Amino acid sequence: MTTASSKLKQAAHALIDHLPENATWRDIACQAATRAEAEEGLADIEAGRVVDGDQVLRWIDSWGTAQECDAPQPQSRWSCG
């Protein structure tokens, strides 16, 4: 039986195995952080915690204007413009 802990260790070993021979601790940490962030992002997508890209663009376009919008939030009924 494979546990979550052993799967994590296997993934960490695979990550390290794919690095160049001259990799540093910083390289390992950077790759691990990138992997963690990607997995968190995928989990957010799976859970529906996303914001429509058009809403983000309208929010950015509003910066510095008299009608500056609040940042859109996931799964909200955000309205601007």
C-alpha cells in the first residue's frame, strides 16, 4: 500500500533525478516550490476557485481611474463596468 508520504518522497526523488549534476540546494528548493504551487493551482481549479480572465482585465483597466474596481473574487458575482 502506497501512502501519501511515500508518494511525496517518490516525487521528490524524481524531481531531483531530473536536475542537472551541478544543481544546487537552491535549484532543488526552487523546483520543489514550483511543483507545490502548480499542484495548489490545479487543486484550486478542481475546486472551482478561479476568476474569469475578462474580470481580471476589467479590474486592471480600472486601476488609476475614478471608477477603480475591487479585485474580483473566485465564485463571486463580481460586477465592474
